[in-house]
Amino acid sequence: MADKETSNKKPKRRACAQSKKSIKRKTWYYREGEYFANKRVFKEWKVKKLEEKKKAEAAEAPKA
């Protein structure tokens, strides 16, 4: 038997990555390594993540 400590499986999240809403098995929406409540919430999370990335790149860019 495999020990729980040596298991490489990641525990499933009990809440949505974006809205922190409780997720039921029936409504899991798994994308990019995270669990979401639904497709709409995933799209909002993706847009938010992209905006944060753009802000970080803008902050790193040298001002001329």
C-alpha cells in the first residue's frame, strides 16, 4: 500500500480559485491546474490573470 505522505496526488480544492465559492463534484470546471465553479468564473479569472501579467510587464519595462 502507498502511504499518504508518498502520494504525488494534489488534494482537490474545495473552493473555486476565483470566487472562493464551494464546488460540488457535479459542477467542477478544471482548467490550468485550478478548480472553478463554472466556465464564466474561469474566463473572469483568466482575464484577471492576463491583466496582472500586463501590469507586471509594464512595471518592468524601462521608461524612456
